[in-house]
Amino acid sequence: MALKILLVDDNKIFLTSVKSVLAMIPQAQVLGDAHNGTQALEMAQARVAKVIELDAEEATYTEVKQLEKQKAA
């Protein structure tokens, strides 16, 4: 069973690096990447990720709380 991951960061080099590392892990499946908290919320609603890597500087407190609420539901 794959570990479904959503990546959120505005640094394209970081995202590319993380995706490259995760591509070497058979159990990891990157569902997509977002560049800010708003995109993350939209993607989280459309995809079922078990893990969300979130650059804390990219999301507001409200967006983080909304992501937590979605994942708890």
C-alpha cells in the first residue's frame, strides 16, 4: 500500500529534491505539489493524502487549521 504524499513549498529546488528522493521509495506516492497554503487546501480536498509536507511559512494559521480539520474528518 502506497504512502500518499502532498508536498507544499515555494522552493522549486526543494520540491524537486524531495520528489527525487521519494521516487526511490517504492511505498511513497507523491500526489502533487503546491506552492502555497491556498493551493494545498484545494489539492487536499481533491486528493486523499496521508502525509502533507508543509513549509510553515507558506500557510497561514487558518489554512493549517483547515488542513488539520479536513484530515480529521
